[in-house]
Amino acid sequence: MAKFKINGKWLLGIGYPQGPVISVAMSVINTNYKHSTEDEVRELLLQVLAAPQDYLEHALLDKIAVKLYQEEVEKPAIIPLKEEAVPYTVYGASFIDEGAVKQMTGAVHLPVAVAGALMPDAHQGYGLPIGGVLATENAVIPYGVGVDIGCRMCLSIIDLPETVLTGQYDKFKKELESKTVFGAGGILKADKDDAVLDRKEFEEIPLLKRLKDKAVMQLGTSGSGNHFVEWGIVEVLDVENKLDLPPGRYVALLSHSGSRGMGAQVANEYTKLARELCPLPQHVQHLAYLDLNSEAGQEYWLAMNLAGDYASACHHLIHKRLIKAVGGNILLRVENHHNFAWKERYEGKDVIVHRKGATPAGEGVLGVIPGSMTAPGFIVRGRGYEQGLNSASHGAGRQMSRSKALKSITGHDLRAVLKEHGVTLIGGGLDEAPMAYKDINTVMAAQQELVDIIGRFTPKIVRMADPGPSED
């Protein structure tokens, strides 16, 4: 009969922590208790796990006990949450999923939380819900910013009449397809002369130094998932002429993407560091934060801002290539981040405002809120509503998870809705079909006190990555 031997998987299964104690326990048990039964070994090891201090002098089990005891002593204490949450306002509560509300409720119990708001496009994400806005006191939450740091919208209105797009449709489609690169592995060999690559942070922060080559290769490219570049028509509705552009219809280019692999790596590395320095209860551990007075906090802040500027540079290079290719010139550009953290004022004090999938909407601030590949997007002007933390939605927001969309939407369904709206799609997957998203008009109606609509964008030719995982 074979003798019972334990392995790492077995130890993890009975509750032993990952780490050096695993190999020590395997060595001790398999050497000294090889004639014991599995039940006897399990009971013995569970006793040591429950009270390692009682076995520090044990003739055989002391080595296991010492490892467990060291981990227990060195383990930082869990930081308690606020007993009473800070208030937060919900917009469009009737069509926000329970998971997003639960995540936001956890966030406003953080010790550093000052105020919160949940936008009408909100749905469950990681850390903060997508559509979640959180103000904190002198602390930044990497996963409150998001994995795709500086993910943003960029709209260029150009000096070409609508008839040029309709009359040269094939040319616009060809240039859009040939002059864009999408996806996690997407790289571009041109357009590398940009000041963002000369930033000192690439030399001063070790992580960024390691990521610079990737940043160089991906500059001017777009992400996967819900990221896009699209030609369409903008209708300027700004009767007050705040845009300094006469009301009318113009050809426009709209893009949505972020800081690519560099931003994702920064987010993951500093979230890991934050979780080590800031142990929180399990249900909010992704909201671990960094004190802005600490070296780690300052380093992340610099890296985050660089990633945001890098994302902006990617958009500008994409727009430069495409607008030149169709013989246009930019009349007006409107752009904004929606995965970022800002230093702002709230009720008379300095705070850090995290907008995870939310658009800045301070008084007079311009922004772009897209719909879906067939639904309109909107140029908006912020109304500076403090109760909403000077924010608005960043889009329509998902009403189906990606997996649910893939199961319930067919290629026929997608082709039918594209035809109905006169939209040409290059790339894209069923998980990005318009039916997977909330009605953008319903979302906009729920945030009338947050923004004024001053323009409408109608997509005509949409370019997305081939189906695959999202970076957003």
C-alpha cells in the first residue's frame, strides 16, 4: 500500500497560506509522518495552523510553527473602514445594476473617502464600478483610476462638408482601415516623434524605464474591446456659440482609447504595491490606496499623469494621420479623460477626485459622451454640479456583460442593426453590439443637471479591434 504524501495543492486546500511554509511543511510531514493517515496529518496540521505559538518548541513541528508564526506577526493589521459611509448621489438608479451599487457602497466606507457619485451609465467593474466617482483626502487609488489609465475621448471637427464623406465613402473607409492599428499586441513603426517620449519620468521611475520600449512601439495605436476610431457627422447645436463654431453639420473623427500596455502595467504594479501597504477588508481590497505624501503615492501620481499624456498623444497622432489622408483641417477639437484622478476642490477643501469611467463636467468644461456604434454621441458642456462631483457619464454603459452578449446576440442581429442605421463596421465583436449597451438617450436624460448638450455626433464608418479581450 502506497504511503500518504502531502503536496502544495493539498496544503493550500486545507487553508495553509501560499509561501515558504508550504515547502517546509511538505518536507517535515513527508519525512517524519509518512506512516500516518491523511486524516491524522490533516488534523495535526490544522492544529498547528490554528495556534502556531503552541508548537514553537515541538521536536518535529517547530519549523512549520515558526514559519506560520512569523507570517502572523509580520502580517499588517487590516485597516478598518468607516462605520458610517460618506454620502453619494446616484443618477439613473433604476437602470444601474446591483453589483455597481454594492461596489460604490464599499468605496464610500473607505477611511479616506470624502464624497461619491454614481453616474447613469454605471456597471460593475474592478475596484470602483465603471461610472463611479470618488473624492478622497490626500490619497490615490490605482484601481479607482482603472487599468486603462487616461482612457479618453477625442473628437476632431474638420473643414469638410457632409457631402464629402458621402461622396467619397470608400476613400474614408479605406484610410480608416489602413491607417489604424488595434489590439493588445498592436504596434506601429511610424509617428514616433512626440515630446511625450522625452519625458523625464521614463528615466526617473524604474517601472516606466522598463516600459518605454513598449510605449514607443504602441504610440499612435488603439486598444481592443470597446475602443474605436470612427468617421461621422457632427451637428453643432450650440446656440450660445460657446464652441466658437457656427451651428451646422460637419465631418468629424471620433476616437476612444487609452494608454495601452504601458498604462495597464502601471495600474497593475501600483495596485499590487497599494495592497501590500494598505491592507483592507477583502470585499474592498481592490480599493487599496496610496498616501500622496508617500514616495509610492508620488511615484504613481507621476506615472499616472505620464500615462494620461501618452494616451492623448496616441489620439492626436491617429487624428493627424487620418485627417491629412482625406485632405481636411481641424476646425475644433474636444477631448477628455475618463479614467483618471484629479486634484480638485470640494466643499472648500482639497480632494483627489477619481473618475473611473466618468467625464469631467466642471462649469463650462467641454467633453464627449459617446453612445454605441450605431447610437449618437454628444458634445457636452459641464454645469459644475458639486453634488455630482462635477462629473457625468462616459458613455451609454453596458446593460449586458460581454459573456451574456456573446450568448444572446447573433451576427444576423448585428448586421441588421448596422444596416438600419447606415453604419459600416470594420472589426468589432458581438460583445460590442449596440444591443449590449443602455439607451444613450435615457442615460443623457438622467444627467440633465450635470451637463448641457451642445452637439451631436452620428457615426458612419466605425473601426474597432477584431474580437478579443478589452483593456478598458
